[in-house]
Amino acid sequence: MSEAHSLIIQDIKAKMGGRLTIMGHHYQNDRVIRHCDLRGDSLELARKVSGLKSEFIVFCGVTFMAETAAMLASDRQKVIQPSPDAGCVMSDMAPRALLDAVMRKLTTNGRRIIPLAYVNTAAAIKAVVAQYGGSVCTSANAETMLKWAMGQGDGVLFLPDANLGMNTANRLGIPESKWARLDISGMAKNVDSNALKDKNLLLWPGLCVVHKRFKPEQIDEIRQRDPDALVVVHPECHPNVVNKADAAGSTSLIINYVAQAPREAAIYIGTEISLVERLAKEYRNEKLVRPLFPSLCQNMAKTTEELLAATLQDLEGAEAVTVPKDVARMATVAIERMLDICS
Ligand code: SF4
């Protein structure tokens, strides 16, 4: 049956030609990604949307990515997410009302706190961030963006991924004594701006459940077995994991790392399993590529080839990804600020 789905997709793509673009994040499974005209990490995909001319953009990924695509697309383009229920657990950890409450608390003593949101957040969060003079970042440009945000005010609120915030701070040499992990429970009732006045990096306590599964002990065990093995991980992993790895970076960095590793190298990867399996297959005759631990993103996995075929069969009837105009206007300010800074 899956070959039938594949044939349907190929057939529709051939008939639609330039009217259709299928985009896919690196964490999509092989059966889906093989049909994508464009693939990439969040930053690469966001950059590519603006240059597209096609009438339909089918986005294989999770909701915050499809929202970003919808905001960057023109009014005459329709962005469709084959699996509209594919959210992101990390993104859900930063609801808008809570961010409003935290920002109010953090700025009561007149400090200018710049919110810097990981792109893995809802459009509504990006809009709030823009209102406070902040921006967004991806794992590929977190260093540039954190450095920029640090120069804009008295401190930065990094959200929602505390691990990415800590790993980026380590790279920039921001001492741990300047960080504070916020207690945002009870609608931020414990956030005390005066108690935080010596801290200039405030961390929202969110994380990615997929990258939480990687542990330093897994790297120890590999090193014991094979001291020459290389380990590369995503910066959504805890700093204790990142610090033990040979390299850390975005999915694009991981892909390049594997490409550039010497022939016959053994490379262990700490990121979502679909990408690791794809790299293992691609390099099977040259290098040994293995997961540090097999960790699947259930939301990314919701987009199947069957669903993609069904979506393409009813492009006109499919629901478009939309973001309320006022939210989109402000969220786009945050995204474009990032694209400008990183151009
Ligand atoms: S891998 Fe983590 S951050 Fe990415 S979509 Fe899945 S839960 Fe969200």
C-alpha cells in the first residue's frame, strides 16, 4: 500500500509542477522526506520560504514550523500541514499568558530584560518577544542571537529550552554565576526581580523530551568500548552530555559532521532517530553511524506518507495554516529581526 501512496504523491507532484512545494524537516522519516523538494533545519526552512513562488506549500514538520512558514509566505500562498495535530512538547511548555506574567515580574524594577525565544515556540510567543524588543533564534544561530540580545538591555530571558540556553552561554563564556533558572510555577508567583538583579541570563525551565533521553553515561560507555569513536549531539541535550561530546550543533551541523568524518569512523549521534537512521543508511559503506540512544519524536512521526498523499489529493480543500493577523505581524518582526541579524 505504501508504494501506492508514493505513486500518488509522485503523480500529483508531476502534475502540479511549480505550483507545489513540499518542505520537510530533517526529523521526518525517510518515506516522507524522499518526497520533499526542500529539506532542512528550522533556520534553513524559514529562509527558503520567502523565495518560494509556488501557490501551495505543504509543510512536513511540527506546528510551530508550519506557523513560521505561513507567516513568511505571501498572501496568495497556502501553507498546509499534513498533520495539524503535530505539536511540540517543548513549545507547549511556554504558553503566552505565562510569558506575559513572567515578563511583567522581571521588569517591575525597571530592568530592561530582552526575551530571546527559541524558534520552537508558538507564534503568539514570538509576538510577545517582539513587543519587548527581543527576537528568536534557532540551534544554528543561538550564539549570534544570544550575543546580540545581551547587548540590547540589562539581561536576557532565554526560552523555552534551558539546555540550549546553558549550552550557548557556555560557548559564549557567560559564567554560571550570572545565570538563574526561573521558578515559573503558579503563574510566576515566585519570580522576584530584585532577587535576580545580579543575574543577566534568565532561563525558562523548558526542555525537549526527545533530547532529554541522552545521558553522559551513554557517552562514557561508548568511549570505554571504542576510545576512537566520535560523538556529536544536538544542543537541546543537557550540558553534561554536550560537554562530553566531540561536537554539538544543529541538525545541519550534525549532517556536515558526519559527511566530514574520516572514512571508517564510528560516529554516535545524540538527536532524533529518523535523522540518525537516514545518515546510517547514507554512509553504510563508508562509516559506522549509530544513535547514542534511539529517541523518536512522536510529533514529527505523525506525518506519514499516507497522510501526505491524502493531503496532496485535496490541496484546495485542505485547511490552511493561519496565524491571527495581529499575532503574525508582531511575530514576523521577531523572525525578521533574526534573519536580518544572521544574514
Ligand atoms: S524533537 Fe523536541 S523540540 Fe523538536 S519537535 Fe520534537 S519535541 Fe519539539
